[in-house]
Amino acid sequence: MNTQTYTPPAVPWAELRNARNPQMTADGRLQHLLTLEGVSCDTLHHILNTAESFLSLSDHDVKKVPLLRGKSVFNIFFENSTRTRTTFEIAAKRLSADVVNLNIEASSTSKGETLLDTMDNLAAMHADMFVVRHNQSGAPYLMAQHLNRIDRKDIHIINAGDGRHAHPTQGLLDMLTIRHYKKDFTLLRVAIVGDILHSRVARSDIHALTTLGVPEVRVIGPQTLLPSGLAQMGVHVYHDMREGLRDVDVIIMLRLQKERMHGALLPSEAEYFAHYGLTTEKLAYARPDAIVMHPGPINRGVEIASDVADGSQAVILPQVSFGIAARMAVMAILAGGHGA
Amino acid sequence: MNTQTYTPPAVPWAELRNARNPQMTADGRLQHLLTLEGVSCDTLHHILNTAESFLSLSDHDVKKVPLLRGKSVFNIFFENSTRTRTTFEIAAKRLSADVVNLNIEASSTSKGETLLDTMDNLAAMHADMFVVRHNQSGAPYLMAQHLNRIDRKDIHIINAGDGRHAHPTQGLLDMLTIRHYKKDFTLLRVAIVGDILHSRVARSDIHALTTLGVPEVRVIGPQTLLPSGLAQMGVHVYHDMREGLRDVDVIIMLRLQKERMHGALLPSEAEYFAHYGLTTEKLAYARPDAIVMHPGPINRGVEIASDVADGSQAVILPQVSFGIAARMAVMAILAGGHGA
Amino acid sequence: MNTQTYTPPAVPWAELRNARNPQMTADGRLQHLLTLEGVSCDTLHHILNTAESFLSLSDHDVKKVPLLRGKSVFNIFFENSTRTRTTFEIAAKRLSADVVNLNIEASSTSKGETLLDTMDNLAAMHADMFVVRHNQSGAPYLMAQHLNRIDRKDIHIINAGDGRHAHPTQGLLDMLTIRHYKKDFTLLRVAIVGDILHSRVARSDIHALTTLGVPEVRVIGPQTLLPSGLAQMGVHVYHDMREGLRDVDVIIMLRLQKERMHGALLPSEAEYFAHYGLTTEKLAYARPDAIVMHPGPINRGVEIASDVADGSQAVILPQVSFGIAARMAVMAILAGGHGA
């Protein structure tokens, strides 16, 4: 078998679905973080509590703790994302880890090495953690299964976004943000707005919100950008934004991937904004104390109006701060002996 | 407002000029380092003294001090410069800071994020210092004003070169070099040679030399490469190099930006070298103990002859060493509680 | 002399050959590591022993030692190699050094700076070690000679691969691997298979194996990929793989540089594999406990069959682990006061 050009592995989803979730050990501890699907309410709260304990750290003069001292964290990004890579890099350094950044496109896969060969090589360098972003859904699963198969329990994988599938640390930071501002998940109405179909953020958020007991999760978007099967996930579907936003406590705006634009999926930016852009006028349908979230980077005037993005209900920048704490928490729990 | 492609902000210079210099706090301390214009003689000497205290550090076996331990320094380079980025990276690491390098061209601005949105995001990651290089004059000013406006006094900006405007740490390392070799600024004749018009180094040097009491600052260059208004800055203008170098103590050669060549501004490289290249013959017009400086990288045979660059009067490499110390000093003063 | 575009220095090989090896000090200590040629058996074993002491470190919870604390290691890669750069980066960080990565193509040489000017600048930043990869044979020699000439004994160069010439740390990790599995070099038959002509790995391995007393070193490859002068190096040449592998204890497969393919030097990949690819069938000619090595990344189905690469005799991944330890050893010995 010759792999001159890197052909991404065809992910055997059916098989993966039937297999035990490779992120849990046999005795129920978290070995990797690949998805929030199936993560228990207790585990989610343990992660959020740990993250909260790191939040106060930022106010200290020395913002470091030695939990991962001497550990090596590899940021393996098959898909470029300076912002996400930076937050993981900062989180790892605040835990005193050594961080190595690898942009794999420019590297060995271009020399014809398979994904798993690359993995095996990095594992042989005594890595402790792989933070993986990949444009193929399921790639971190294959890597985790492989590590489990070769019995490398000392290496932990964090999925930093895989294709359309999951972005669990974004989901966690969103939950940390909601818990911070709204306290009790069981009293909330949460709306997720935009391109649900292509959004790994939406998928991770829905799993977490449902598990944490949010009684009403809504998605709002045009028919073409909504996946099937939402009803089975217990989610309410809206196509009209004013209707969907009525009386919600939390609004999660999704980023519009403009590269979708030039397909048939979307009308013009202006038309999209008219229907699904969050403006002051539409925001007024939500509860007056509703918070506005966005995973960033925002497209001003496309999915959100500037005055809303900069307004008093927006918590978009606090989300970034919570993101560092959430990533520190996951790293500390997986590799720093912080339980769960 | 939609910012699909990154359009650099139009800098409102008039407004900036009239505003209080955003690098000083109300009580006169240095909050950011954006320019040497307006920095007092006392403050300059305080920075140089601090830098000098770090110079000896390089002779130690362990070259680190813990002044910035736990602090996060972001090198935000909108314009590529490995050399300058490296000196800031080393300076920060010697102060025990965590360093994150961001090449912003390849990053979020390409996703349509504005400069200030990028800033806000990085600020939300609990950064302590932004080292900023930008090809737009004034960009670090906008960033500093924004930080002041949102009351983030915990974040300090160092201008690592903005357009044609300023390169204050280069100015400081030049002053450190001159003070090291010549001791007393008030006895000196200093000549700056070359493309003054496009040089942020020249501008920073002229401000610092004037403030530090150098009685005679000369600039030497062709009419097309000299800005207007030099006389008001107290600078003497020469077009003939031999005349301009006569009896000077310090010669600061500027780098010739070859990309200027293919305009009408400059004749051929050979002709430029004939008129303004520093040769042994021309150097002889200066004082016999004159030092020859250059911000690097040098173009041998264009602005400086090889035997002069490698000769006994050249202090071009010591400048590089002084550059690390000068950058450590600025960082320590801004964020390490080192006064000023 | 104008160096607008970077023209790599013509390496004066004859002169270099006649000069004293610049990697040794006058009193016989290792100042740089440029090649394994001429490194004594005692020194090789000292390096291997030091590496072995670091191997156990990887099992510890905190994998760091403070031998290079406060030292600055510059990874200067004129030729891209994420894998090799990463191993040096990890090795340096485990020794507690500060690491600065420089990709020089994208940097100052593109601004017209000569190799030695770049070097001088980095040296002026108080570097302690340069890890250099360059596509020109001899480039690290020029750099070492220059450092010796300007009397910068405080800076150590490690050759991380120069053209076709040498890759000494790969040679060392290969020796560490062989010693680990086979104990006594003086009882071994070792075969190196593939493109010997273009392989700096082969060259470094042959020097080390010979010095360490391996009685029979064989090379196997097509006539077009074998250099002349092998007999003088005490090496046995084979063109037939089955013949060459007969009864060997160690097989070192070389990576096929596919870019050689489209010359006249090589037939098709399939034909190459038929003749020189390592299959189970051919492996059976070697001793049953023979180990299979490869510097990586492997081309499955070109120079090695997948079942051999993943089989029980392959030690390709352990080589990667040994590589970290070997590089730590060289760094510790050169700059960490670890003797030799």
C-alpha cells in the first residue's frame, strides 16, 4: 500500500458507533475527550468546577500552576486555526507543560506518511497529550482507538474540532459561560441560531445542554442549514427567528462559514442577515436578561449586528476567558491527576 | 459593517496628535511603549540603566531572571520579521515569561475579523503584553487607545515597528550602544545616513538623540529620501556624504529597502553605493574613533562596504546584543514592576 | 559584493579536509557535533552511555532535568523538517533550555543576508547552541569554523543534517538502538539497504559502525545508487538483496527520496520494491533475531512492506524514542558540562 499523497482515512462510522466510546476507560474514567455525547452530568459538572477553580488564577500575579510540569503537550493541527491553537497553548503553559506546535499539512503527511504512522512517531517521542484538530470527522476517534489498541494509556487525546462532528472544549466553555451567568441549567430556554448543519459547535452544545438538564433547547435556521434527526435529540426547530428567540435566556449565535455561500445552500449575506442576523430589534424578543454568545470570530453585519456584539448582553469576550479555564480543566483532569 | 477582507484602519493622525499620548498614564508612568517622541530624558536613562543591568546577565551561566514569571507575552506580527520577533522572544524568555507567537496574516484577519476584535480576543486570554509589528503607521496607537478605553491597564503594548512611523526599541538599543561606547551624549556629533524618508528607525533615533542632549544631529541622503520638516526637528541636512561625515562621532547607516528601488526614488544600487555607501575612504572623514552602526540586516556593497561592516569601527553586532537587553528593560519596566 | 539573492557558499571541501576537524578542541574535547567521522570509540560510548541515562527519564512523571536551564538553543532550519526539528525541540526542553525555532528560508536570507551574517547576528543574541539543518553539504562546517575563528567557544553547533554529507545524531540514535538490542558491536553483521549515494544517514552510520568495531558492514543497492570509494571505507557491496541480507543481525533500511525517481537513477517504485523493498520473504534470509531499522518516515510498499514495518522484528518506533535521548545526550555533553 503506497500513500504518496495523503488520503484521509474513510471513517468507519457504523463500527465506531457500535464500539464502546474510546474516550472512557473500562472503569468509567475519562481517558480522552473526543465528544460531549455520552459524558455524564456529574463528569460535566466536575470539569466545570475544575475550570472555575482556574478562573481565579488569572487574577494572580503568577498565573501558573505546576500540574503538568514536565509533561509534553503536542498541538497537532491538520487544519489551521491560530485562535484555537493559541488558547490550548496558553492553557498548557499555565499548567507548566512543555508545548510543541505541529502544523501537519506542511509536514510528514506531505512526505507520504499515514495519519497513524505520524501518531506512532509522536507517541514514541514520549508525548503525554495530543490536542488534535482535523477536517475529517472522526479522525481523533481513529487516533484514540489506535492508542488504546497499542496500549498507550499514558497518552491523552483532546479533540480540538473534527470536521462537522464535535468541538467538545468549545461546548464546555459555552456551558461554563452559561452556568456563570445563569446558575441553574434546569430553568433555561436556550436557542442556537444559524448554520446548524455544518456546526460542530452546535452538536457539542446540544449534547451538553441536554445532559445538564436544560428543559428547552431550540435551533433556529433555514431549512437548508438544519440537519435531520434534531427532533430525536429533543430539540425544537424554528425557521423564524423572532418566534424562536421569544423568551429565551441564552442565545448562541453560530459563525457563518462564508465558504458555504457560493453553494446553493445560502442566499446572499444581506438576505441571510435580514432573516437570521441578530439585531437589537430581534434580540428584544428574548428575555431582557438574555445573554448573547458566539464562538468567534464574529462576522459583523452577517450573523450579528455590531451594536449587539458590542452591547451589554453580549458575553462573547468572557467566553474566550472561560475557554482558557475550560481547556486547563480538561488537561488537568486527563493528565494532571485531577480525577474524573 | 462587513469586513470580509481585512482593510487596515485609516489612522486618524490629527486626532491622535491632539490626544494625550496614550503611552503615558495620567500620573506620568509608562503604560505602553509606542514611540520615543515625548519620552523624557530621565525615563530614557532609566530604561538604559535597567538595560545595562541585564547586559551582565548574558555572562552568567543561567541567563534568566524571574521578573515576568507567569506573565504571557504575545508577539503579534502583522508584518513578518523573524529577526525582530526572535529578539523579543528571547528577551521575554530570559525574563521567564510565557511567549506566544502569532503571525496574524495567516490567521483570524483572513477570516474577516477586525484588528480590534482580534485584540479584544487576545486580551480576553489574559495576556500581559502585546508586542506588535504592523505595516500601518499608528496601528499600535489604535490598539493602545482601545485598551485604555476598555480600561485594561493590565495589558502593555510595545511597538515593534509600525509603518514608517516608529521603532522605539531599535531607538533605545541604538542609544544604549552609543552610551556604551561614547559615554556622554552632550558631546557628540551623530550622522544618520540613507533613506530617512521611509525609516522608522531614523525617526526614533532622532527623537531620542535630541532628548538625550546630543548637540548636533545630522542626516545625510539624497533629496528624494529626506522628509520635509527636518529643520524643525533641529536636524542638520546634508546631501554630500563626505561633508556630512566630517568629524562625527557616531554614524548610523540605514538599511536600503530595495523594494524602493524600482520606483523613481532611487538610481541603481551601484550609483547609490557610489554616493551614499559607507566605504573606508568616506569613513576617514569622521573622527578616527567614530563608531559605525546599522540596524541590520546589512546589504553589503549597497549601503555599506564589506570591509567597513567587518572593520574595527563597526559595532553592528554589539547592537544586536544590546537589543536583547534593551527589550528586556522595556518589558521589565512595563510589566515587571521595574518602575518608571 | 552584493548578495541580493542568497547564493549558498561553495564549500571548499579540499581545504576543509586538510584542516583540523573543527568539531574538536585543541585538547580533544567535542566542541561541535558535525560528523561522526573521526569521533573516537570512547567518545561514542560516552555519548551512548549518557543517552542511556536519559532513557529512564521518560518513565518519570516529570521528564525534565535542569542541565541546560537558562541556555538558549536555536533550531536553525534552512531545510524544512518538522520531525527532526520536533525531536531537537523536545530534547532541549527536557533539558530545561529555552528553544527558539527559526525557519531561515522565510527570513533574513531572503532579505539578502549571507549565511555568516545571519550566524553572527544570532551569536550576538547570546545563543548557546545552534542546531542546523542545511541542504548544502558542509554548511555547518563553515559555521563552526567561523565561530572558532571569532573565538566564540561558548556556542556549540549540532549538525541536524547537511546535504548528502552527514546526519550525526541519526547515526548516534541508530547506534543506541543497535547497542540496546544487540549489546556487543564486535559480533555483528549490519546491512544498509537502498539509496546509499544520497544518504547522509548511511554515511554517518558507516562511520560509527566501523569505529565501534562492527566486523562486517554491508551496503545493498543498485549500482546507480552506490557511491564510489565504499571499499576503502571497509564496506562490502551487494547488488542482490537476498545475498546481502544473508545472516545479518541488523538491517538498516533507507528512505527512498521519491524526488530521485523522475531522474534516470531509478526505475519505477514497483520495480524498486521488487528488487530492494524489504518483504517477509527477503527478511527470512537474515538471522531470525535480526532487527529492522528505518530513519522514517517510511514509504510503505516502496522500500518496506507494511507487514515488516509493523512486524515483531521492526524497531522503527523505538528508534524515535532513542532519538530524543541521543539528542539530549549530545546537547548535555556539548553545553551542559557533561564531559567528553
